Amino acid sequence: MISLSIKNRIAFYYILGTAFLILLIFIAVHQIVSITLNKHIDDNIQTEVSKHLSEYKYVNGKIELLYEDEWMEREHNAIDVNPVFVEFVSAAGQLFEKSPNLKEKELLFDQEFTDGDLFDTTLDHRLIRQIQVPLYENDIKVGYLLVAMSRENAVMVILNLERILLLAYPFVLVVLFFLARIIAGKSIQPVQNIIKTSRRISERNLSERVPLPENKDELYELTLTINNLIERIEKALEREKEFTSHASHELRTPLAVLQGTLEVLIRKPREEIEYRQKINFCITEIKRMNTLVDDLLMLARIENTQSEINMELLNLQELFIEVIQRFAVPIQQNNIEVQMNSSQIGRVYTDKHLFLMILNNLISNAIKYNVQNGALFVDFTESDDQVEISISDTGIGFSQWDENEVFNQFFRSQNAKDTPVKGTGLGLAIVKKLSEILAIPIEIKSILNQGTVVRLILNKRI
């Protein structure tokens, strides 16, 4: 199959439709001209018939003209300019009178012809149009009036028109094709701009964008969509670079610590208690690395979770009780008071597995960064369609300048870094990703050294 550029393809499809339309127009013009010319001849013949029907008399079995000088008119004498041929014949076809321009010739007569109908025939190899009208005397058919006119001029006009149309048709199509190519070329110029800009864009210059067309049409929407796509790719690559940088740093640090600790440990013999301390320290760092790797794998899996969502109606209070029971040991160790709104709350519509991951991270943070003898509050506010969940603690909190950063990967507030709690900075990033997947609005507010409040809004029905 021939490969055509989009410009030529548009022009080709345009010319196909135009060719069909022009063909219909040319056929219509031809038919209108033909019908008009034939009607003009027919009207003239009928006029001649009306005139001659009042110009004869029937005497002694013969038809005679009332006005002999009628035959002297030019159209009855000449055959070169709009000739009119007239004959009077008997019912049997015997000639009584005829116009001088017939000379030795006679018009076609046939008793089987339908009276009054016009038909095409020839006279001395010339095209004519003729009518055969019966003549009556006292309701008795006594003869016929034959009237004919030349069709030569009309046929010549039609033939000339056909030649003009046949010559004009391909010429018009060729002209229209090149015009269509020019118009199509201008129409797809924004596409050319998209192609040129897209070829220039690479990983190193993703900040470049395709210029938007002036007209807000489909090409404008296409350009806008491509620019948005490039922007998403740019942000994704930036996040990937940032993630890789942070991940390598977070993994390199404990590895360096482990290496340094072990190198120091083997330089000389040490007491058993010192060996135990160093080994326990290394085990703690390895556990932290395992936690970090688990969180990194969790983030990677979350990116492909969209197709695995299993939405169902869940009992909120049962979910919270299940999560809080998991943290019973650290809650008792830190003597944290847990208060949960005991009023009956309707079911919410969400994915159980993903939502439990959100709760695990939020409750874990509320316990880890709480103070000794602190408190954890869980409140529910119910409306017709939604349930708002509030999880608040009396922990260390963070400054208001950190509120826009807490959901970023590997971010830890300065207040959290100053505590002995070893975190990865990925917990709230996981929470944010999961809340976006489940379409759960989330808001976090905190006051330094006073506590943190996290609010979630869930739908109660599909």
C-alpha cells in the first residue's frame, strides 16, 4: 500500500469527496440545460400548433389554409435559422398542405403515434422534434397537423457543454488537489511544530514545551495534552532522581556505620560484653536497613496498585481496634492513653488492605513520636455520605514550615531527627500515595512540642 503523508492524505480524501460532489453538480447542470432547451423547443412547437389550428378550413374533404401568406414567413421558408416545419395531412396520411421549407421532403407520419405526444426524429439526416395533432370536423377525425422544429442548435449547445464539463472536470480536480494540499499543510503546521519540538526534547531538556496554537481547536487540545504528558514525565524523572539519591544515601549511611564498627571490632581482642554491644548495634542497624528496604519496596508496589483495588464496605471501629491492638506493647511501655469515640459509626467504602496500611503508619507515628504518659485520640464525625476521621496525639509535633514537606519521601522534621527514634522518612509518603489511590482527602496539622492532628475523609457508599 502506498504510504502518503498526512497532508497528501487529507488532500486525497478531500478531493475524493469534492470529485463526487462536483460530478453531481456537473450532471445536474447538464440535465438542467438539456431539459431547459427541450422545454423551450416543446413550448415553441405548442405555440405553433395553437396558431395553426385556427388557420385551416375543411372543404369538400380537403384541408385548406385560411391565410396563404402564412407560408411566406421566414421560419416556414428557410431551414437555416430556427425553421418551423408544418404539414396538413388527411386521416390516411395524404398530404394536403406543407410549409415551403420542406421542399420535396415530408414529415414522418404514423397513425400509431399517440396523438399530441412530442417525439424526436430526423428530417433529411437533421435532428428535429415533432408533434402529430389530430384535426376534427363535427367530432370526426379528418386529418392531422404535423409540426416540427430543428434540434440542431440545442444538440450543439448540449455537446459543447459536455465537452466543457469533461475538460473542466479533471482540471478543477487537479487545481483543488493542490489547493487542498496547501490548506492541509497550513492546518497541520501545529503538528509539524509538535514533531520538531518532540524531537528536540530529551531527558536533558524536558523543561521545553510545544508552542500552543492560536486557535483553541483539537490541535490545541493535543498540544496541551502532550505538554502535560511531558510535564508529568519531567516530574516523574525528577522524583526518580531524588528517590535514587535519597535511597542510596539512606542505604550507604548504615552500611558505612556497619563497616566502621566491624573494622574497629577486629583490630584487637576485646571483652565479651563489648563484642555483644557492637553486635547488638549492628543488628539494630541491619533491622533499620530491612525496614528501609521494605518501605522502598512498598513504595514501588504502590505505583502499580491501581488495578488491584478491592473496594468494599468496612466497619471503621473494628479496623481501628485491630490496628491499636497490634501496637499494644509500645502503648503499654510508654503508658499512652488511647481514647476512641465509642459512638456507632456506619460502614465506609474503601479497600481494606490499603486502608489498614494507612492506619498502621499513622497510628505507628502517633505512638513513636508521642511523649511518655501521652495520649492518642481517635474521633469520628459522621454525615449523610461521609465519615471524617481525626487521629491526634500529644507528641513532639513539628513546625508549620515542615507541613508542606512531611509527605515527601525521606523527609524527617528536625524535631524527629533529634529523638532516639530511627525512622526512614517514608511512612507519610506511603500514606499520601495510598490516600491518592483510594481518593481519600488527607490533611495534617501540627504544633511543635504539642502534638499532631491527621484528618481523613471516607465515603460511606459507592
